[in-house]
Amino acid sequence: MAAPEKEDTAVCLSTADADPPIPYYVAELLEEEVGEDVKDLKKVRGLLDKAMREKAALEKQVISVSSSVPLKMEKALSEADRAQQTLGNIVEQERCLANCIVQHLQISQPWMDQLSLLMGQIEETERCLAYLRWISRVEELSDTIQQHMMTSNISEAASGLVALAELDIRLQESSCTHLVSFIRDTVRFWHKILKDKLSSDFEEVLKQMHWPFVSMTQTSLTTPANMMELTTQLEALCTQLHKLQTSDDLISEQRLFPERYGLPPSAPISLPIQIMLQPLIKRFRYHFFGSRQTNVLHKPEWYLTQVLMWITNHSQFLEERVQPLLDKVGAAVDARLEFSRGLLDLVLEKLAQDVPRLLYDDALFCHLVDEVLLFEKELHGTHAYPSTLPGALHILADETIFQKWVSVERKFALEKMDSMLSSEVAWVSQYKDISDVDELKAPDCAETFMTMLLVITDRYKALPTARCKLCFLELQKELVDDFRIRLTQVMKEESRNPLSPRYCAILNAVNYIATVLSDWADNVFFLQLQRMSLELGSELASLSALQTGRLASMEGSVFDEMISLLERLRSDMMGRLVEFVLRETKEAARPYCKERWLSLPSQSEQAVMSLSSSACPMMLCLRDHMLQLQQSLCISLFKTFWQALAEKLDMFIYQEVILANHFNDGGAAQLHFDMTRNLFPLFGHHCKRPENYFKQIKEACIILTLSVGSALLLRDLLREDRGVQGAALPSEPSPVAALNELGIYRLAASDITILLNLRTNWPGK
């Protein structure tokens, strides 16, 4: 109740003094600085003094600012008035100046019109003068050439033509079409005169040198008596003809083949070589483009051989006589190559004319392709013709022609496959009597098939485009797959008797093709095709991401899919073969499985150990089949066969003979003798340690033939290891170590226990 009384008192005092209420922020400040302790009220005086000082400082600042602001504002207004006045003056001056300019332009406009007209006339006059100077220069050069021609100074006339040709080149971008045409006509006029003159002289000198050499006998003619003089004349003419090369390139129209042939660009042929080619071109056209009997579709080898013969006949002369002259005059050309290019242009023209007419005759078309391939091989191999220049294969690479080629190639390949599989010697090895050569024992049909693929590779290896090469690669894959399917069909017919010679021959064929394809995968040419296929993006649509990655990293090959299918077929056939032999072996082993191993006499009761009579059929069956297959299968396949057979035979005898019976001393000794002295040696002809392929039988025989004492110790050790009689002492060997000492590594301790229980010679029994 005390608090309300104080509050009422405070209110009364406030009302009595008529002072305004204390603002909230003042009360909050006092509350913060003084708090609830009454003794801290002495701080109020300090707060009041501080507030008064701050108030005085603020009043001083306000007075200072309020006194300076009017002065600054007055100064700013004064400057603004002056700027406005200056701007008005400038605007007035601008208006006056603009009026003056307008008046001046109006007064000077007639003068400007007249001046413009005069300037246009001057520019036109200058253009006319420049035009006339060009014409004058052309006429001057033309007159100079004429004067030199009149004085028979052909060399200087040729130099004048070079200058004239340079003018032509400089004006090629000019819009003065008449001037350009005039210069070109002038160049053409003098070029023809000079070229005819020099060509005539050049041909005359060549004729005295017995050019051209159209037969082999002409190349061996005796050297003319005036050879030195002829060589000098030839050099002078080459120099002058070389000067005409620029003008010849300008006015000569290059013979262009349709774009569909995709011929690579090539420079014009050197003028001296052009002239040297003329008599041969005339002969070629006369014999192979006209109505002569030499122009026949079914004999492309006539003109192809003729061209190769001409290149051969003239190579020595070009290299020894012409090339030094061209080098001396600065012509950076290869005389022999230029000569070959000129003749090859004729071949391309002839092929482009003849090939479309052969598309509907497979025999003639195939013959043409064969001859072209032989021609290209000799051209590039013997005469070193670069593959970057236009060749006959560019004509065959045309889409329509190429598709026909692939179609014919496929047709003849399939026909060849039919004939090779139906041949009487299809499944006989060509080298069966030569063991050193016949390691793979490939039958004749497989050898012939792979030879056919190799021939196809040689045929398309020189094709100019990656697209064409990859198309042929796909054809080869199709043929391999088709041949695999055919082999599979024949195999199914023979699968009833896998030991038949034909079945083994098919297995050898599959293995041979897979082996050869694996070797081809590392061939540089096929590695290049692999890179091309990735660059062009072809084939990838049908490939998985994993296959694409393998190709890109060069881990795989272009034949991976085919090799995989062939290996699958080989594995299937090998499995059938092993199962067949194993089945017959099991059938022959029935008496052996039922042998009374409990009642056989001990080894000490027998004078000499011999093979069990019940095992003879099994051993004979194995021996005969293995001998037959060793002679029929290649080394690698036979090795795979006998190893797989040994593995299955080991399991069969272990399960059906050993685990299915009990053994006394004599039975265990007899089993050991049958296995180690008869079964293992059957495989000893093929490896040094055949017992390693029969580990279960070998180790089982060791356990069954252990002495009684050793067997007891081993049994006790195995029991102790299982905790039957307590833990083994630390000094005692572990079961694994004990088994290893006996030569047992494959069988587990549980298997050893089972084998020990099969013994009947324990004490007390």
C-alpha cells in the first residue's frame, strides 16, 4: 500500500508545480544512469552539466552555419547570374555567326556548284588519263614485243610478255571490264604467237633427239652427233617457255572433271612438258578415242599398259636431260611427275567415258576394276606417283560406280565361298604333309577364304577416301559372318560325331580365322581404319558406349565383334568334342567303376603290378581318341582339348571310382598303379608333369596308400583340429602343414577325412 501513496504524492506535486511531465526518453536515461539506488542521484548533476555543454556546442554550430549560409548562397546566385549573362552573349554570337554562314553559303553556292563540276571533270580526266596510261603501257609492251619479234629476239619478247601478264594479274580485280578484256586479249594474242614459235622450235629440237620414244627400241638409239648443240638449244627454249608459264596459266582453260569424282586440286602442267606430251596425246586419242580397233571396252589394259610403257620409256630422258634444264631455269617442277600427270589426265578422261557404259556388265566391269588396280599399283609403286594427286581410283570412288564395285565384289566373293565349300578338298589341309608349315592345320576352304579377304584388302587399300575404305571393311565383316554361319550349319550336320575329320576341320577353320583376324587387328592399316571410323562417326550408331570407348582407346579392334562370335563358336564346338569323348570314356569305364577294390590282393602278393583288366577299355578309348584328335586338331586346340578333358576326367574318376568305393591295401595300390603308371602317362606326351592336371586323383591316391601309422596320425590330427579331443598342442603341426608335407594342396581337410574313412585296413577291422 506504500507505493500507491507515493505515486499519489508525486502526482499531486506535479500538479501543484504545474511542470510538464518528464519525457519518456529522459526517464529511460535516468533509469539507465541512476537506477534504483537513491544514492546515485548525485550523478544527475553531472548528466545535467554534460547536457548543457552539448547544447551550447550545438547552438554555437547552428549560429555559425546560419551566419555563413546566406553568404554562400549570395555568392552562388551572383555566379549564376554572370553565367547566364555569358551564355546569353554566346547564344547571340552563335545566332549572328549562323546568319553569316547561311548568307555566305547562299552567296558561294553557285561557286560551289561550278567547283564541283570542275572537280568531277578533273577526276574524270584523271581516270581517263590513268585508263589511257594503262592502254599506253599495254601498247608500249605490245610494241616492244613486236619489235623483238621482228628482230627475232624471242627471249626479250618473252620477257615483255611476262610484264604484260603481270599487268593482267594486277587488274584482275578491276571493274574496268573492257580494259581487263583488252589486256587479256593482248596477252592471249602474243602468247599464241610466242608459244607457237617456241613450240615449233622446241618440237624440232625434240624430234632431232628422237622424241617421243614410243617403243622400247627407240630409247636405245645412238646419241645424235650434235647432242651438245641440241642440249644448248633445248636449254634456251626451256628458259623462254618458262617465261610464258605465267601467261599460259592465265589464258589456258583447265580441263575440269565433274565434282562428283572428287579429284583433288592440282597445279597446271609445266609448259615445256605440255609440248612434250602433245605427240603422245595425239597418239592416245587416235587409238583409244576414235573408231580404231584398239578402242574397245573389253580391253582397258591396252591403254593402261600403253601409258605405263610411255612413262617407263621416257623416264630416263626426262630425269637426265630435261630435269637439269628445268632446275637451271628455276622451274620448281619434277619433269617425270609432270609427264605422268599429263598422261594420267588422258586415262581419267578415258575412264570417265568408259566406266558408265560397263555398269550393266559385271564381267567387263570387274575386269576393268582389276586392270585399274594393277595400273594404280604399278603407277604408285614403280613410278612413285603421289597418292595426293588425281588418280584412276578417284573415278572408281564415284558413288554410283563405287556401289557397283562393292556389289560385284560381294557377288563374286559369295560365289567363291560356294565353290570353296563344295570342293572335294574343302576340309583337307593344303600342307598336311608338312608339319612345320601346318601348325594351324587350316582346311583348304579356310585358307582360301582368308586369302580372298586378303586380296580384297589389297584391292581397296589404295582407295582415296576413308568412306570407301570403311565400306569395304564392312563388306569384309559381312563375308566373315556369312562364312561363320556356313561353318555353323555344316558343324551341326557333323555334331553327331564330333570325332569325324570334317568336324575337326571345321574347328580348325574357326580357330584359324579367329587367329588371323586377331593378327590383322594389330596391322597398321586396320588401326588407321579404326581411327578413321571414329573420326567419321560411321559404325558408331550400332556400337555401345563401351565398344566405342574401347575403339577410341585402341584397346579393341575393328574385328572384335567377329572374333567374339568365332571364339564363341570355337568354345561351343570344343565343349561338344570334350563331352563326346568324356561320354565314351565313361561308357568304357563302367567295369572299372564296379571293380571290387575291397578284395584285391595286396601288392606283396603280386609278382608284378599290371593294369586292371577293367581299366583297359577306358585306357584304350582315351588313347585312341587322343591320338586321333592330336592328328586332326592344331596344336593350340588339342592342348585346350586335353586340358579340359583331363579336368573333367579327374572329377569323374574322383567321384565315380574313388568316392563311390572302399579300398583295402591291394585296392589302393592297384588304383595308384592304374592312375600313376597308366592314366597319367597317357597325357605325359603333351606335358612334363601330367599329374598336375589330375590333382584330386593324385592326392586321393596319396591318402589311400598311406601307411597305417601315418594314416592314424593324420586322422587324429584332423580330429583334434575339429575339437573332438581338445585343442592341439602348440608343438604339433597344423593340419594344413601336415597335408602340404604329404603333397596335398587341392583337397580340403573334410575331403581327407572322407578319404580316410574309405580305407578298410584300420587296426581292429
